[in-house]
Amino acid sequence: MGSLCFGEVKTEIMRKKLLFESFLATILVFVVLLVLFFSINISFKPFNYIVKSIKHINLNDMYFAQIANNEVDTNIIIIDVGTMNRGEIALLIDKVASEHPAVIGVDVLFSSMLETEYDSLLKDVLYINSDQIVMAKDVSDESGQNLYWELEGLMNGHIGLLSNEHNTETVREFMPSVKYDSEEIPAFAVQILERYKPEAVEQLHKRHHEKERINYIGNLDAFKHYSGGEFMLRENDGLLQDKIVLLGYCGLENTGTTDVTDKFYTPLGFNMDPHRLPDTYGIVLHANIISMMLNDNYINPAPYWLIYLITIVLTFLHVWFFSFFYVKKHLYYHVAAKLMQLVSFTLILWVVFLIFSRFGIYVPTKYFLVTIILSVDVLYLYEALAVFLHKKLNWKSLFVH
């Protein structure tokens, strides 16, 4: 009986020791993670590649690419200007305006006067219909682009999208307003809604977010769309009455798959092909932003304190599980660890998708996944530290045999 009690006491001590060392190993996982993230400032390309890959993990891209249904938003109509010159665009705007839409968004940059008869025609058409029109403004160009057309007092909004200089990063967010020449410039989509539904803009401002995640409803097929030439031949059937009409380039007359003019990477085209081409035209991107705000269909980020807390708890549980096999059943350690990672990844993916699709809450998964991945190999580092401390300080550890 005494032997049994001693065995139970010893087992309890071992259990507490394993929990304590799992806690220490969890701390080491986060230390390694911090070293990896700080290493982005080190000119060591393999480290930079790893860190950048970690920072861009976003499982919601898979949701938009595979799960989200394309529902046509009938409030928004897109017309492709293709390769129209200024005279043809002027006639197109005039025809659109004659059908009495609520607002006409012109995502075309007219950077300077071309000294042609088309300039005066376009200028007159824009001026006559200025109460309906919102112009695109490029705030990334400091050369004064669009200055000539701003003299007409036309309402404009910035068309900046959150990517990198070469537009190779996936566009997941937009900025409702930006500072430009000491002036606050609202986004193109925001200005359009200011004309169409001001209360939707008020709702946006109440959120007080510097950036908003874009809740995509789909690509071009999610909106009624026409080529400019096709639209010019249409009879007025009341289709545009009180609608939002967006004019911009969307490649309807150029069906080549390599056409990347004003095209961006978005979650809608997510796949694992490292050579994939940009998938969504800028005008369609703005249409998605407008649709999201118009329908109050925002993505709400989970609070960071909650994400950090969940990450710490999940990391500790995985480290504790891995430590048990590492110490007690080392022969099966890698098999058990890989199976556990597979089960965890599947469950995390399912839960995150469920929360996002049901409640519109964005939960970043990169912290969960990276710590779970790191914890398997960090235990080897922890063992090395435990052996070192055992030799130097005679520290007792379950990892030292």
C-alpha cells in the first residue's frame, strides 16, 4: 500500500513537473517567434522570406475564393470604358446621365489637358452633370495629377488600394480616407455613397477604423456590367434609374487572360499557384467596397487581447501534449506531433470559417498556426537548454536523461 502511495505521489510530481516545463517551453516558443519577426530587418534572405510568408497567412482568402456565393448586387452597374478616347467617354457619360442614375463614379484618370476638341467636350459634360459625378483621384502621384479636372469643382475620392508599390500584395483592406496636401480625402467609394446614401457613410464613420477589411461578394459577375460600346447601343429601359453607375476599365473588350491593366490580387482569385496573375479590376474592387458599406456588411475584427489569449492557451496545450510524447514516448513523438498538428489545423480552419461566415468576425490565424508549427521543433532547443543548465547548475529536468 505504501509503495502504491509513493507511486501515486511520484506520478503527481512528474505531472506537475511536466506542466511547469511545458510552461517554460511555451515561453521559449514565443521568444523564438519574436526573434523570427525581428529578423525581417536582417539582410538574410531565407529569414526574410519565412517572416514575410508568416505575416501574410490569411485563411479567409480561401473562404472568399471557395465558399462565398456570387450574389448580384443590383444597386451597382459597371460599364467598361475599354480603350475609349475622351470624346467617346464624354458621350458615354452623357448617355448614362440621361438615364437618371443616382450617382456616376468615373474611375478614369485625366491627368492633363490634351489640347483636343475632345477635352472641351468632356469638360462640358462633366460640368453639366457635376451634381451626379464623382471623379477618381490618384493620391499616390505627387505630380499634381487630376489638377486640371479638379478646377471644375467636381467631387472626387481617392482610389488608393492597400497593396505594395508594384501591386503584388493581396488587397484585403481599404482606407476610408487619407491625408493629401494637408487635406482629408475620402475614398472613391465613400464619396459615391455620400451622394447615394449618406446614412451609410455616417455608419462607416461611427466605426472609427483607420482601415476596413473588404467583405467581397464576388468578381465582375457579382454586378450587372456592360462594355461601353454595348451600352451605347442600348435603348433607355430605365435600368439605370436611381442606381450607382461605375465607369472604368474592366477588360470586357479584351478577353486575353494576360490582361493585367488596372488589375489587382484579391482573395477572390486565391490559389496555391505562385505564378498566378492578378484577378480583379480596380473598378470591380471599388464596387465590392460600395456594396459592403451600402449593405452594412462589414467585417469586424476580433479584439487583439482575445487573439493573444487564445494563442497563449492553444500554444501551451500543444506544447504540453508534445512534451508528454517527447519525454515519455519519444519513439512516437513525430508521428503524434504531426497527427496533432493536422487535427488542430483542421479544427482551427473550420472554427474560423464558421465564425467568419456566420458572424462576419475576422479572426487572424497566423498566430495560432505559427506557434503550433514552431512548438514541435522548439522542444529540441528546450532540451539543449535543459542539458546546459543541468551541467552548469545541476537543474533537474524531465528532458535530461
